[in-house]
Amino acid sequence: MTDLTPPLTRAEIEEFWESWLAINREAERTGDWRVMAEWFAEDANYGWMYSHDEHFMAVGRDQIRDWAIGIEMDGLDGWHYDYVCTVIDEQKSMIVGFWKQRSGILDDSGEEYEILGIGGSWFGVERQTAGADAGQIKIAWQRDWFDMPSTAHTFLSIIEAGKAPDTLLKRMSVTGHDVPGHYRRKDLPSTVWPPPVEAGKYVTQEPVS
């Protein structure tokens, strides 16, 4: 069957991206990240990796709202994720955004605690063809990466300095496979790599046989 859905133009993707940056700032301002859920497709999937056998994955807009930008972000009041570089590929309808993760908490020298290392998000965006979102551009999948050892170091530094608010301490206690959305790799409800990439749709270099 031929896909009659018109491809996204670069201008459309750029407009969508600007709206995503704006809703990020609104979420940071209010401390409630759940408002970002409407930028995701109803059947979107969103994941990242904590360790070799602890992955996070939310499937569907409701899980993304309740888990990925709900439970996982609760307690990070004042934290901000400043996108420092963006790469857009309109041929693949993909966006890669590189961000710095900063805490809004100052150390004794007046410097803001920051998670070092390169962090970012990889998005696939699509025009929706059915339902209430028909015709709209939404995120079909998102995969994040960040430096986990650096994350742990920064959190511990904040605690040791006595600067961690109760909300952050509570958030740091939310760990392990019993937390909603935390899976062992073999149990993941979606793939570690974005589904179309895992399926081989965008292979750049065939593996050595």
C-alpha cells in the first residue's frame, strides 16, 4: 500500500521544534512537566538507559505523561535542560537536541550544580493520520542519553553540601525495577533503539559479516 501522507517539510519541523522549546520552558517555570505530553502521539514511545539491565520505557501518551514526565521528573523543581545545539534531518523526520542539565542550585562559590557530560534527546516526528490529532505533527518516539556516573556524582555533591531540598531527596529514592516504567532489557515493551531504526529502515553501514 502506498503511503499518501505528505512528507514533513523542514519549515514544519522547525515550527514544531520551536513549540517544543517553548513548552519546555513553561514546564521548567511551573515545575510540572506533564504539560509536554500533548506533544507526543497517542501511541508514542519514550525511553532511556540507566544501566546495562535497567532501562526506562513509556509506551503511549498516558504512560509518557504519568511516568516519563511525571514520576521521573517530579522533585526536579528548578532544574532546567537548556538545548545548546539542534540537528534536524527533514529527510528522516528526525531531530537531535543536545542539552545541558542544570540544577538551579548554587554551590558555595555561586556556581550552579550541573551534570557534566553530553546529554540529549533523539526524536522521530510524524504527521498524524487518524483520530483527534489527524493532520498534526507529534513525537512518534524519543530516546534520551546522559552521563549516568556524572549524574550520580552531581546529586551526591548536592546532598553532601546540604543543599538538596526534600523534593530532590524524595526523587532520588525513586529507583529500581519496581518503579513504573523501569524494565530489565529482556522485558522492555519497546526497543532500546527507536523502532524504525531497530527495524533497519535507516541503515547507513551494513555490519561486517
